[in-house]
Amino acid sequence: MAKFPTSENTETFIMRISPELKEKLNQLSKRSKYGGSASSAIRLLIEAAYRAN
């Protein structure tokens, strides 16, 4: 049985969003600034909002 990767990204976040919002998130994640995936885009947006406060 494979082990889980050892990293700091081991928490799971589940959020329900509308299909329209999901499409917007996927478009946003395609920008090189956000790393190419919806997960990385959300992670970067949360970190940016935290730093702004």
C-alpha cells in the first residue's frame, strides 16, 4: 500500500460552487500566475488574502 506524500499540503478543503463559478475558477487557474490547477489557484488566493490583512 502506498504512503501519503509527506508535505504541508495534507488538509482537505471541500466547497460547493456553481458550474458558472467552477468555469471561472478553471479559467483563472490557466493563468501562469496561479500554477495551472484550481487547487493551486485557491491556495494562492487564500494566501494573498491573508497577507493583505
